[in-house]
Amino acid sequence: CYGIYTSKKLPVERVVLSFTPLSGRYHDTCPLHESQHTLLHNETEFRVELNLKITPDFVNELLVHSEGMRVIEPDHLRDKLIEKHLKAVELLTGKPFTYTK
């Protein structure tokens, strides 16, 4: 579980995130979750794996860090973050914005 939201219905999922070197230094010293472990750490990428329930507060935490982050898996988490960013763009600009894969 991440944060205060929890549900017995949510499965524990494998999440793989890739960070820029600068964001990676932060997440190396301040992990997102207790299950976090490093998969790759070099001069171009910091990649981690977490095993947790993807809750609304975890998604919101990723939004805070998304400028220097890429979701490698699962796809549905990446899609959820894209959806939230598109909603923000629409609210900021007052214009609909569509994204095609």
C-alpha cells in the first residue's frame, strides 16, 4: 500500500520507473516505497522496480515527479498519468487536447 488509500481489491503490481540522472539521485536517497530496488544506475538513467498497490495517492505522487520520470510498466499506469496531464493541459489552456498513441 502507498499512502492512506487502500483496498483489498487492488492487486500488488510490479511498477518499473526510469528517472533522469538528477531525479534519480533524489529517488536513490528518498525512495518512493519500501519495496523499491534499483535495476539500473548509470550516467544516463536511474531505473527502479517497486511492488505495490497502485492507489490514487501513489499516482498523485508520480505526477509530482513526472517531469524527470518515465513509466516503463505497467502500461495502464502510464496511460493514467497521460490522462491526468491531458486534463491539466485542457484546464490550463481552456482548449480540448487529444493524444493518440
